[in-house]
Amino acid sequence: MKTTTPVPRRAGRDRAPSVRLTTDRRGRLPALVAGAWSLAYAVLGIVWAFGGPGYPFAGQSTLIPATSLLDQTTALVSGLTIAGIAVGMGILTLRLVRGHTDRATAVLAVITGLVLAVVLTDVRILMTMGYLPVMLVALATGSIDGATIAAMANWPAVNLLLMMVAGVSLTVLGMRQVMARLHNVDPARALRVGRVAVAVAMVVPIGYATTRLGWLLGVPVGISEEFLATISEITPIGAGLGTLALIGAVLTLGLVQRWGEVWPRWVPVLRGREIPARGPAWAALAVAVPIAAAGLMYIRKVIAGVQIGPPGAETELGAWLPEMLWPIWAAALTVAALAYLLRRGHGLYFSGDSR
């Protein structure tokens, strides 16, 4: 009998490992979130479109600032838009859960998720994340009362958060194919890509912080002295946000440093222990998404000629230009987080993807 010797596969053409969402709880969570949101909002979107209660978008007839794209339309348009996205999300989620990881389904899931999480939301989520620590300090010192903080958790803001979380969940489901195909990437290459991404992701927040901290010190970085005089009362808030941006920039550096993998010696109890790879990566992604949403909103406003900030800010370069770079910051932070995961041999959430 004639025998044949099997031809070994080339390493570069090995098939990506099979990935199923039902392998563990972490794999099921994005599917459950995306599925639950799609079911609920398919109904709510129809209800809102025809004048039902609980409509979360401002429209043009209320006193709530109209900052997201859906705030700019009628209830009929925004309600049907949400319902349509919810139905599409439900179909995509069901296909992905059943193992349909073809490229078209994955790409549609990523695009739909990003539209929901980034394009259709606005700066309110980032404002809450940035202002909350500052406001908690003010609460402790008696400068504000608890009602002011509670006011940030109104239904329109919570709705945006739910949209963002659902969109991120669907994006993660779609990204599983990409991450699985990259599971055997050269760690040295991932590190090189990560270093470039980290450098970009640090430059933007440092530039933003330089302007805001400069203003607090009386230095008109990027603005005129006259304009600085008019905003002197609010410069501490900007400086607080700038400080948070600087802290974020330093933490971003950990995505390409040893102390981002193993707890440093000066950390009590945890010193010398390995840092779970998904912790820093998910923290970076949790910041990148609202940064991208806020940056896109500012860009839309500048293009539309809508005023950003106090009166006169539109003519002061330092008052609005740093925010225009936020989508670049978010993109670089995302790439850095994914490169960190790949370098350490992990995927976003699913098992079976570790080297």
C-alpha cells in the first residue's frame, strides 16, 4: 500500500484556536450584557418613538444640554434608531454565541458596538469619571452637598452609561476573532507596537495637563491673559482634571514596563506577585472608550460652530485644541492595552487563548 507523508503546516498559517463564548463566566458576561440590552432597548426604543415615558434624550425643546447625536433629533428618529440598533445587536450577539465567527459578523459587531458606545454617546460619562473624585474632596471639605453629586446620576446619564457598556460588550464579542488570530504574535513585536502606542497615549494627556495646571499657576498656556482672568474661578477644576490626566499618563507607562507585570517592591503585601494581565488592560480600555466619545463630541461641536466652554473660548487655542486630540489618545491607549495582552499571552476574556 502506498503511503504518503503528511506535509506539516507552516507556523504562520496555523488556524486560530477555536473560541466559544460558553467556556467560562467571563466569556458569557459580554454576551449576556449585549443580549439583555438588545432585548430591553428594542422595546424601549419603540415606546420612546411614539411618546412613551422615560425618554432619555434631550431633544431641542428642553433645558437639558443637547450634546449627543440622538439629542439632536426628534423622539421618533432617536427611538427608532435605538430600536434598530438593538435588533441588529441581538442578531449579531446570537450569531456570535452560536459560533459564527466569520469576518463579516465580527466586523459588523465591532462597528455596531463602537457606534453605540462611542459615536452615539458624549462627554457626560467622562465628566462623571473626572469630576467625581474632585467633587468627593469638595464634599469632604463641605464645599458642596451630596445632592450635587447625586444629580450627576440622572436617568439620561445612566442611559448613556448603559449604551456604552452594551456597545463595549458587543465590540469585545466581535474582537474575539481578531485576538484569537493574533494569539501567537511575537512578544517582541507586540512590545515594539506597545511602546509607540504608549508614547502617543502619554503625550496627549500631558499636553492637556500642561495647559490646565499652567492656568492654575497663572501662566496663560495657549490662551490670552485676558481670557485667563475671566476663567480664574474655574481653573482649580481644570487643574484637578489635568492632575488625573497626568496620573493616567504615568499608569499608561506600566503597559510596557516591568512594574506593569509584577507588583513593585514598595507595594505592601502584593510586592513581587504577578499582576493579572486583564486588570491593567481592561482599566485602560475602560478609560479609552469615554475619552473617545468625549473627543468625538468636541470635534462635532467645533465643526458645527457650537461654543465649547466659557464665552470667548472659541478664539483661544489652548481652550479647545487639546480635546480635539482625545480620539487619538483613546485609539493609542486601546492599541497599547491590546499589545499588552498579546505580549503576555492573553485575550480580552475568553479561555483557550493563552500561550
